[in-house]
Amino acid sequence: MEQFHGIPVSPGVAIGPAVVLDDQGYSIPRCHVALADVAAEHDRLVAAVAAVARTLETNRESTSRRLGDSTGSIFAAQLQMLHDPRLTAELQRKITGSQHTADYAVSQVMHSYASALRRLNNPLLAERAQDVLDIEKQLLQQLGAVTHRPLDSLVEPSVAFSHNLTPSETAGLDRTKVIGFATETGGPGGHTAIVAKGLELPAVVGIGPFLDRVVVGTRVIVDGDRGIVILDPDQATLDEYERGLLRRRELLARLDQLADLPSQTADGVAIELSANIEFPHEVAACLSRGADGIGLYRTEFLYLSREDEPTEQDHYEAYSEVVRAMQGRPVIIRTLDLGADKMGHRPLAEYEHNPCLGLRSIRLSLKNQDLFRPQLRAVLRAAIHGDVRLMFPMITTLGELRQARMLVNVVAEDLEEEGVGCRTDIPIGMMVEVPSAVLMLDRFIREVDFLSVGTNDLVQYTLAVDRSNEYVADLYQSSDPAVLRLILRAVEIADAHHVPLSVCGEMSSNPARALLLIGLGVRRLSVPPQALTKVKKAIRSVTIGQCREIAERVMTFEAAGEVDMYLMDRLSDLAPELIPT
């Protein structure tokens, strides 16, 4: 038995036979073509680029459907790289100017780009170099210079080992055949790690050289919880891990039985438990797991899953499908929450040095009303089919909120004058996800019908931490006392004005942190569909008094680490089944 340690990037445990994906590299020989063949060689390149673009677009759409727009945007970024005019010009010069083969031109230019990124000595940019090499490999495969890896030829569920897996290869893994993987290279902020986590595929990366120790077909274990890879485990180790897997399966089965039970504490206090969705097809999972409603319907997929701009009818059909399927349960539709840099179908801003602080979300919508009005019209039209509520993202000033609300009124008047069926009285709310919104909440709250705390952005903007930046990722903590104080203030103001408030960020999907939120006074949570029964189990295992005790103790702490350690201890006492084993 041999054991290796790496970086855990996707939780869970995989046990199975090993398969090594050959990654010995490749060398494309320098080769020239006759002048008469240059045009044909250029045509080969154009065809290869078009084929890779189609593959990347397919990957983006399928990944967005399965894992959400933020993960699918990985392939959108690769598409931008592929179509970069400078890259296109350089490849063309290699072929038409130097009479190189398309294979050699691709190999030379793409390797040059990747090397330049690596020389910047920035780990984050080094991860982007992997994206460049991923595109190179796909182009060479289309040109016939490199053969595909045998990912699709696996005949039984296996654990894959490789020097590296690209995002495209990871997204293309068949979960019925590949049950986990480990790589010699990679880091927690890489796109491969993000895709693996979205697929819920146990994964460990950054192990270092170890492939020469792997015997194909040998039983192996990938522990994505602790970042451990075990080759040829002894029977005692194997038995221990298999018992852990059995406990996981049994827990999931027990949790499924909670779907039809009410979301309430042990002493009978109701906690509204809704779901966050991105695509209409997710409604089925929400209903089967007992969601009280849709607490956050992200609408960005309509813009990211197509090359052209969505029409009012596109919006209306997508919203109506969800509203009808929820059969009277509330559906909160959030308006566009993208940055101008992500609006690929038309340029909405020049290059921004810091898009997170730039033209995004409600700012983008208000500055592009021809984009905003069709969405608002569609929401009001879809509202005739059920309990629809409208929510604006990233409100930072009263002026933004008032301008957005005024535009809703204008759109409603237009629809009525046109004789189009709609509802003009739907509740309107705002996301609370920047410190200024919390500080001015006593003013905002007079002009909204409900509030939703988005902890993902609230953490980022409160702590000045970009969670995609691996240098400071350890500072991105939703349990930081500064964030908790802002949430508590928001709850107190909402209660004082009798305005409903929910929490819809990732924080609410963590059972231990959900209990803390309830202790702070939150009575509405919205979580991803897969977290519904787990959070419901935590809620049904405690009393309101116990949650308040947790919150009172936590608010005396000075660091996120203290908070998380205490929360896990309390969860272990109150709902031990939910503690990972």
C-alpha cells in the first residue's frame, strides 16, 4: 500500500480499478508545405478552429445546464481565446508567410502563448496557460496530429490518473465510467477543479510525480475530502473506506425520506426552505425534494446559452415554464446579474480592469434599457400563471432602486395599453449583497416588499476578497464576524419593519451555518436543490432556543476559524449524521 497527498478539490471518495490516461506529451515536427498547398493548409486550420469552437460551445451549454453558468463560463473564456484576432493573425502568418503546416503552426504559437503566461510567475496565470494548452490539444486532434485519450473506452467504473486533465476533458468524463480522478499537477483555483466540484466527482490534484507507481487495474482510493490517494490499499483500509461509502449512501436514502415532511424546528417553528435554480428543468428536483418555492431563479442562462440576444418571448417562455411547474408556490425571479464583460453577444463596455466593481448587474440593466425592458415585460406577463416576485441584484444606492422600480411601472403601463395579459402588482424586492445596502437598509426597506441576502457577494465586497484569486482565497469566509454582523443588522431591520428576509447564498446550504442563520433570526433560506434535504435534516434536529444559543456564542468570536470549529462541534452534537465521515 502506498499513500500520496495532494490538494482536495472535490469532496467524496472513489474506490475502483486504476486507469492511467497516457500523457507522455507530443512533439510536432517542423514541416513546410509547397506554396501551391498553402491555401489548402490554411483551410485545414479554419476547419479545425470551427470544429473546436463547436465542441467548446457544446461543452459550455451542457456544463451550464448541469453545473450553472459560472462553471460553463470556463468554456466561454476558451472560446474567446480561440477567436482572439491576434492568435488568428499569428497562426495565419505561420502558414501563409512561413509555409508551415497547420499542425506545426498551432503547436508553436500555442506553446509560445502558454510559455509567456508561465513566465509571469503568477500561479493564477499559470492555470490559464493550461486552458491555452487545452485548446492546442483539441486543434491538433482535429488536424489528426494527436490522438484522443481513451476516456470513452473504459468498460467499467474506474479511477482515472493523469499528469493533467484539461477542463474540456473533465467536463466530458462519463460519470458511469469515471468515478474519481487524481492528477500530478493542478491547483484549487484551476478550471479543472471547478468542473470536478460541479460534477460532484471526487478529485485530488497537485500530487506531484506518482504515475510511474500506478499499476493499471489495481484497486485504488481517491479521498477527495482529505486530499489522499491510496494505491493498492490493504484490506483494513479498504474495509474502512467502504464502510464510509455505505454510511454516505444510507444517509442520502434517509434524507430523501424527509422530502414530504415540513421544514420546521423540533419545537415547531417553521423555516421556509426554498431552492435556487438556473434552468427550468431543475424544478423537478426541487419539487421531489420538498422545496417550498423558488427563492432565487437566476436568469443569466438565457444570455449565456446562446449566441444571439434573448427576445421577450424567450424570457416569457422560460419563466412561464417554471411558474406553471411550481403550481402556486412562490417563484422569485432575479433580473440579469452579469457583468458587461460576460455579455458576449454584443459589447456593452470597453475593457474593465476590475469587472467586479464595474458595469454589472442592475447597473448594466439600467444603462441598457433595451436589454432590461424585454426581461421586465416577460416577468410581468409570466406572473399571470402563479405567485411571481421580482428581485433586483446588487443594489447599492436608493437611486438605483427607484430607477428600477420606475421602469417596472413604465413597462406595466405599456403592457396594459397594448392589451397584453400581465400582472402589475407583483412584489418587488432587492438583493442585499454589498455593505452600503446594509448600512442604508432602514431607508431601502421602505421601498421594497422583501429582501434576500446574497452571502456570496456580501463576503466578497465586505472582506475585499476575490475568491477566484488563490492568493487570498483563504480569506473568503462567510463565517467571518464582520459578515455575520452585517447579516444580523439586516435581520434586525427587516424584523422591525415586518419585511420578509431570506438568505440565498452558499452560506445557507451549509447545515452548520444554516443553524447559525436561524439563530440570528433568519426564517427563510434558499439553497441549491441537492442541499434541500440535508439542510432540512439540520433544521428538524434543533430547537429555536438551541439555534439562538449558537448565535449568541458565535457573536463573541473574533475569527472565522473559531466560528467554523464551534459550528461543527455543535452540529456534531445536534445532528451527528450530517458530519462527514
